[in-house]
Amino acid sequence: MKRNAVVVLICITLILAPGSSVANPGGNGDGNRDYSCGGSCHGDPALSMPSDATIELTLGNEAFSGQAVAIHITIDDISTPSQIVGIFILGSLNGNSDTPEDHGWHLIQDPNGGSSNYIETKVSSSGSVTVTWVLLSPESSGSHVLYAEIHHGSYAGDKAFYGVSEPFEINVQDVPEGLPGLADDWVAPSFRVSGDSSPLSISTRNSTDISVEWMLEGEWNPTIAELVCKEDSEDVCNDWEVSIPATMGEANILYRVTTFNGTFSIEQPWLKMGTAPPPFEGDVWSARAHSFAFALLIISFLVTLQARLYPPNQRDDMDQTQIVASSEMIRSEENPGWLWNPDTQEWVEDPDYEGGNQ
């Protein structure tokens, strides 16, 4: 009875524990999220505490309509025990339809190599971090606004803290006719399998030629990559295969594309490509057999644990005396008061006989 009460108490504690904090110390992972996060990140802004961190957005290169642009977000004075900060890039603060994609931008790559408007990253020991999104500018020229928002924990309990930047205005210019750039439907690959040296596909527009320079993350001197056009056109080529050496482990490749249209060139922002482990190539039935064996192991462990945790008072109440059933005694009509024992092959007195022995 006491054990059942303890189990119930533990369950109630686990159910109520998340309600004491609106922060998620482990983060939620990268994804596409609106300003309020739907309550799924660190809580809605209305339920969180304002952060003391400072947030600044800067433009990495000139913005032309439909062309790639780098948006740098620098955050200083972050105080969080987990050293994890969640960063949004937003097109509005409405609480829904806030992603840059909802406002005419196209995400080519986020700071972690994916294509999300929300990412999580580590804060340096100085409490600062700088990240870069690469986006295609809206097709419509004129003034466009972007915001940066942050979510993080704090040393002051498990409260969620948030901060929002001032609106960052970007003047998107009309693109000159024939301006070369990256294709508006191309998304930079996030990862490449470890040891894979297959060519990287890059889609462009209005390009008579491109050049690609690459280097490992942390290096300073890039190398020019070999490339080939996959089209037969002699004037313009928009599909390219670029040879970048294979990487192993957790290495990241940084690469930058420069697009040409005749003698006119546009240097695109730096992009990043990570290295992923090779996919599982085992037989599916072998995997199922291993899973079944693992399940049997767990069941065996639980049965053993149940036997050890069986209430000792119930074990003590059990009669441990061996009960040996003997063969039935044979009464003799010729010898009243005596029983024949077939096991010992001898006569024994009948205790139930009331006539007495003569």
C-alpha cells in the first residue's frame, strides 16, 4: 500500500513539475516558427520576462530584388545558464504569418546550414553571438522590414526571457536587366554524407559563368573549385555541378558562389554545408531480430525486478513445507484394524478402527 502511494506521489510530481516554469532548458530544435512560437518554444512573449541582451541587424551586401542577401544578427550581453539561445528572423511581429517567407523573402540557408527562420545556437563565454541568414530579397522593390527575436533562460530561476530588435529596414533595389544570381527556387544543401565526393548542384539565373571558392570552417584561405555546366547552351548556363572534396566527421565546408553575366559579376554570400553520418544500410529483418531480442532482454529484466520487489510478507505467508502424497492404504477384510501399505510392503495399524485388535 505504501509503495503504491509513493508511485502515485511521483507521478503527480512529474505531471506538475513542467507547470512551474515556462522555459525549456534543452531547447526545441530548429524550425519555422512565428513570433509567438505558438507557445511551443519558451512561452509566448506576453508570459515571458524581457531580456537585457542587445540585438543588432546588419546587411552583408547590397539588396537587389530577387537576389541573395546576407543578414547578420549580433547579440550581446546574453546571460543564460544553458548557454543556448534561440534566435528568430521575422518579417513581422503579428503572432502569425511572421516568417520572412510570408513577406516575400526566400530562405536559402540559416546559420546552422538548414532553411529555418528559427535556430538554436551556443553563446560564447563573453555572452555574445553572431549568426547569418542568407535570403533571396523580395521580388518587389522598395522598403522591407525584418526583425530578430531571441529566447533564452536565465540564472534567476527557470523563467523564460525574450528580446526583440528594433525594425531593420532594407531598401530593396530594382534589379538591373540580366543581373546574374542564384535561382529563386534553389535551397543550399544542409549536409552531405561523410566521405561523399559527388558534385554539388547549384542553380543560378542569367549566368554565363560562375566561380566557387571553398574552405573548411575555421580556415582563412579559400580554394577555387572545379565545376561544369550541365546545360548545352553556349550563352547562359543555370545548372552547375561543383566538385568539392569529401569531408569526414563533423567538418563543415564554407563555400561562396560568384555569378557572372559577361563581364558583370555578383559575389554571393558565404554558405555552409555540414557532414552527416552515412545512412543505415543493414537488412531490415536483422534490425527487427535485434529489436525483438532487445525487447526480450527488457522483459526478462522486468520479470527479475518484479521477483526481487515482491512483498516479503506475502512470501512468508506461503507454506514452504513439501507435501508428499503417499499411495492409498488398503483395508483388509480378513484382518480388521490393519492397513496394507504398498509403499513399504508391510501392515500398519488402522488409526480409525474402533473395534480394537483381537
